[in-house]
Amino acid sequence: MTGGAESRPGRVLIAADKFKGSLTAVQVAERVTAGLRRVRPGVEIEALPVADGGDGTVAAAVAAGFERREVVVTGPVGTPVTAAYALRGDTAVVEMAEASGLQLLPPDALAPLTATTYGSGELLRAALDAGARTVVFGVGGSATTDGGAGMLTALGARLLDAAGAPVGPGGGALASLASADLTGLDARFTDIDLILASDVDNPLTGPKGAPAVYGPQKGATPRDVGTLDAALAHYASVLAATLGPRALELAGRPGAGAAGGIGYGALVGLGARFRPGIDVLLEVLGFAPALERASLVITGEGSLDAQTLHGKAPAGVAAAARAAGKRVVAVCGRLAIDEAALRGAGIERAYPLSALEPDPARSMAEAGPLLERVAERVGREWL
């Protein structure tokens, strides 16, 4: 069944995430627009690139009208990196991956035990210095598993070993943590709204915790995973000795394990509140009014799979669109869920690039032109 048989939308909203490794969310919107216009030259199109809190979140905010700001911060292995955040009025969008992301390290130089979130703390401080009163802190794509210890240190916390010296960088060093003093944390965090935006609901430690689930992606061996899990559990217990039992309770909260546990650091030290990343970003980016103007919504991401259904951007877009009575189709690099699951998520049909180019490497390399061809098909069938 094609959409054209029932109704022909007057305005299209493109609200897709990036195709990781191939196209940014902005480029996805550009390619889909080009394909649609080739077959339906007069169609009205509005593009609103989206993200769920992970890498690409700042770019999506900038595309929606935020100002891009850059600052030099400490990268995940201690070398300086230029990181961006987005600002509009007194609202900032800060993406931890800009300062502490896995993409900042070569694949052969990962540092699972020593990578630090110190630069993420510096990036948050820069947003406050610029006047932000509401900070959307997108966490994902990290190179780190330090429980946010580096971030807290950058913001004034003192994490000391038994000799009274600061513990080293990274999650592994937290095994030597003897005391924690958070009284020096930047006092401005008590007066702002810090929203922890993530699609991850893992706790800090345990079988579903940050080291076990995400450590291997960051280069952690099974032995490293055990080391990190024990170190983070010790970290939480030391914080509990300082802050009380709530510090242990927060370690088990959904989102505490986000981005190598930076979620925990934000919850326990900075008073953050956790919300699903796509929900927060859709609000900040102005999705509701754009949705109201649209008749057809095109969403998507690189891989539509089981993870998509658990808080990823296309699922959030589709849920909001369905609630508003709008029709939704998706574009993607590969499709790994069946039609029933798609419809359950509110997506009427998906168009994978793999249908045109089954070789994954070629599909990624030629994603732009392939996506234009897919968009032409969407235009013919739905507009």
C-alpha cells in the first residue's frame, strides 16, 4: 500500500537523525529534500534535523537556530580539543561527546581505564559563563568510563587518595579513591536547570551497568570491565560516605550509567534531572509547531533496529507524530525490524538504502546519492 492512494500531503517535515559513519542529520535532510524535489518540484518541505542526546546533538540545535560556540577543553586523554556547544537566549545544548567522545580518539588509541570527562566539565562551565540558565546535557558516544569524576573535578570537586593527593584520570584510578569533597563545586548548578538527556537507562554498575554494557565499545577487555565496575562501585560508596545513602541510591537510577557513568556524576553532584534525550531535544528544537504544519513526516537513522524502538530519535519522532495524527515513513541505511514492529512504533513504511545497494560498505560510501534515490521513491508513493 502506498500513501498516495489515501491522501496527498501538502507539506513534508523531514525530522531524521544522522546515518552514523555516512551522513550527518543535516546532510540527511539535504539529500531527502533533493530527492523529493526531483519528482515533486512544488512540494513544501521543512527540515528539522534531530538527535537523541548523543553525537550530533549540537549540530541539530544549530540547524534549529541556536548559535554555535566553541571553546578549547581537555580531551579524553588529556590533550586539548576544540569543542562546541549551542546557545539560544539562556538555553544551552551541551554535548559531552564534543569534549569526551569516542570519535576524538583513533581506533588504535582507546583508553578505557584512563579516559577522562574533565573536558565535559569545562564545557558545562563555559555554557554557564555564557549565561545559560537551562542546560540540556546530551550524553552519549563517550570514550570514558569514569562515572563523571573528571567532570566533577573540573567543576571544583576534590577526589583524593589515601595520601591526600588527587586521584588520576579515568575510571581505573577511582579504585584508589579514599575521600571526596564536593563543597567546592560550582555553586551556579544549584540555580540552573540541568537536564540529563540520554537514550540510555542503564544503572552505574552491575551486569547492565556502564562498564559491562558499553566498556567493550571503548576498548575495555573483560578484565578491564571488572576493574572499572569495581572502581565505580567503590566511587559510589565513597561518595555515599560524604553525601549520605542517596549517593548509592542514585547509582542504581536509570541513566546513571549513561556515557560511562557521567550520568551518575551529573545526578549525584550537579543536581541534574534525567529525561529521555529525544523528548528533550524535540522540545528544544521546536518540533511541535513544525509538526503542526506538516502532513507527512519523514524520519530515520542509519540503522532501524531493535535499539531504535527504545528511545532513539526515529521512535520519538514517530510517537509524537502519531499522537498528532500525522503519517510517518522512515528512511534508513539498513532495516532490521519487521513491519509489525515498525507499525507498532508509528512508522507506516521504511525505505532502506540496502534495498538499492546490499553491500554495506558501498551503501555507506554512497549513502548520499542512494538516499536521494530512496527519497524519489518516497515522493512518488506518498506525495
